[in-house]
Amino acid sequence: MIFKSNYYYYIQLLLLCFLLSSCQTPKYSKVTNITDTSDFLPEVQYTISENFNPKKLSCIAIGKITDASEESDYKSLDKVLLIRHAIYGHLSPKNYQDVELHKVASVMNSSADHNVILDSLNCDALLEGTITEFRNNFYVAFSSTNVGLSLSLKDKNNKVLWKASHTAVSRAGSIPFSPIGLATGLFSASSNTEDEVAFQMIDTVVRRLLKTLPETKDVAIKDQLKFAVIPNSKSSKVLVKINEKKDETPEVLFAQGYYGKAIDKINLLLKSKPNDHKILFLKGRSQLMLNQFESASSTFLDALAIESKSDYFNGLGFAYSKLKQIDMSLAAYNKSISLDNKNSYAYFHSGLLLENSGNFKKASEYFYSSGTSAILKNDFTRANNAKDALKRLSKSDFSVKEKSDKLIKLIKDFTEDKDKDFKLLKVKTSGD
């Protein structure tokens, strides 16, 4: 009886420790070599090369993510796609310019060579990773959702500049002291197995890892213009599991970076559906990716003749900007804003054009509107881009500083980090 009592007490204590550990903020450890970390005590391990000089990096592209996790759990989720999108979102506050994921996919379709990929993207470093764990453990009244990830940043010489590893864990349930306790614990533990919890752990593990990546300082307008993204549509933001799609739809082909094939497929569809403005918009976006700007502008005008939508005017504005028709580009963006006054894309790209032409005051107004609109739509990538632009303008026009400070505060309020105990140490670089 004493043995059973002690054993039961031990199990209770162990479960209690597991539940308490799920509430802990992780320990951040700068190490020489990354080792396997314990799920019990959360830890983020990272290494930074002495040769890492953030001032020499302006662009980071998100490269290959390998899935080395068990395939039995979360079969319905495209883990690699979800991780890539999470990295893309959390990389923006570091002030590096990033490259659209489908553009990277297009280059990677042609070559797997590290240097070829970076040269083709005109980028400085490639961020790659491995999903080490993606599972749920369920024990009647207790469950644990684990998402583990390792990331590494390599320069054009294929040298590792930074590396980090962590497993984010969500634990739920209770110790079943009574039938009611068993029921409530079972409900809590079952809820912890849902896909939404996995999404949260993806966000958590990526956020914690990228927190240890040193950020660069100022973002130049030439970089923001150079890596300006093509317009998106609201529907195309839905994450689809493209790897398991058997039908080569235009949307799938575009997401995989096969722009020419997407256009060919769209042209066939237009023969039977000539008034399908949605696929016309996708055709225009594909043409933009192939630098066919004249053709793209014509396609967007065709789409607008059928349906007047802010997304289509965004596409037209982008095409005109690439053709150096600045007045027409601004007119298209302003028409887009008149249809959607929370259009952060049109505000931001108008701001870039105005800044580049020397109209700093008007540009700052557009950047601020872009930032606030992006926050309202939870688009913190664009909000951070607008923040960078305002910080840049505030150095030449002090009146802009108030807008810059307000936007910085808004972004901080909406993205307040729970792991407040971590500060990245200053990186010693050969360039300092």
C-alpha cells in the first residue's frame, strides 16, 4: 500500500511539473555547438559567427525547409509551407529585405545550388531549416503538442553566420483526482490536440528562434524599391497544401513558381471563361514575375474592364511603376485607395514613389497610413516595412519623427512579446 501511495504521488508530481513547465518562458543560451534540448525545461540554443556583420546583409531569402518529423501526426497540415510563411512574417522586424516565397520557389525549381539561388535572387544570405519535431502526445487527461525547428543562415560563401534550435511545447490537461477532474482534464487535453494549437506552436517556435537573429540597422529606399512585392489578392493568402495537389491549377503552378505554365493554363481557361477577372488578375501577377510589365498592365486593364477592384488597381500601379510611368502608377494606387481606404499595399508603394521623387512630407503620410492599415489587418510584415520607411524619413525631416514614433508604439503594443527576459548580446563583427 505504501509503495502504491508513493508511486501515485510520484505520478502526480511528475504531471504537475509538466504542466508548470508549459507556463515557463524559455531559457536563451548562446552556445558554441547546438545540442539536443530538453522538452521538460524550454530552451532556445543559438550560435553566432564572429564573421556575422549585419551591416553587410541587406537581403535574406527563405530557402529549403526539410521535414524530418514523424508523419503520423497532423497529416492534414502542410508543415513546410506553414513554417515558411511563419518565418516570412517574423523576419520582417529584423529590417532585412526578404524575397517573396513563390519567387524563391521559382528559382529553386531551376537550381538547388546555394550560390546560384542567391545570385538569381540578388540576395545576400539564405535561411534554411529542418522541422525536427511535429507531434502530439495524448495521455487520457493530459496532452502535449510539440513543434521543434532548427534554422541556419548561410552567406554567399555557404558559411554559417547564425544557427538556432528550439522546441515549442503546449501542454494541457489536469491530474484526475475525481470523475469531474477527469472530465475537465480530458476536455482540456483533447482541445490541445487541435490544429489551432499546432499553428500557435509554429508561431511560437519561429518567433523565439528569430529573436536571437541579430537585426540590421537602417533600411535604404533602394532596397525597399528593389524588393517591392507584387500585389496579392485576399483569396490567394489562403494556405493550400500544394504538395498534394494532383491537378495543376493556375493557383498551384503560381505558388510553386511555374509562372509560364500558369499563364498557359490561364489562357486555356480564358477561352471558355473570357470574363473571369480573377484568373486574369493571376495572369497579370504571373507576367509581373516574368518582368513582362507591358503585358501585365494590359492584363490588369482587361480585368478592370470586367470588375473594378482595389487589388487590380494595385497590380496596374505596380506595372506602371516598373515602366517608370510614375504619375500613372500613383493615379492607379490612389484609385485603389478610393475603393479600399485600408489598402496598406497602395499606401506603401505610393509612399516609395513619392519618397524617391523627393516629396518626403507626402510620402510620410502614405507610409503612416500604410502602417496603421496593415496593423488593422494583422499584416505586420508591411507594418514593419512602413516603420522602416518612416524611420528613414525622420532623419531628413524632423516633423516625420512623431509619425515614426507613433507607428513604432502601435506595432509594439500589438506584437508585445511574452518572452521579455531575453536580450540579444551585441555581436562582435570583423567590420566593427
